[in-house]
Amino acid sequence: MKKSLFRLLAKLNKALLPKYHYRDLTKLKKWEKAIIGYKYWVTTNSLD
């Protein structure tokens, strides 16, 4: 149940949230860093 929920969140994140893989991570604002942290947390939990 938990894994399927995180997989669903990962798919929603991919579709809805902006992508930051080409940007310089040191120049991001705090809220952009929070989005990256959230995406990382969802991704790691969906893979476990």
C-alpha cells in the first residue's frame, strides 16, 4: 500500500512539478530547494 502510494505520487510529481535537472542547484531559492527535497523523498520511498 505504502509503496504504491509513493509510486502514484512520483508519477504526479513528474507530470505536475517543474524539472530542475539543468539548473544550477546552488542558485535556487528556498522554495525550489524544498520542491527538490520533496521529489527526492518521494522517489526514494517509491524505490524501497
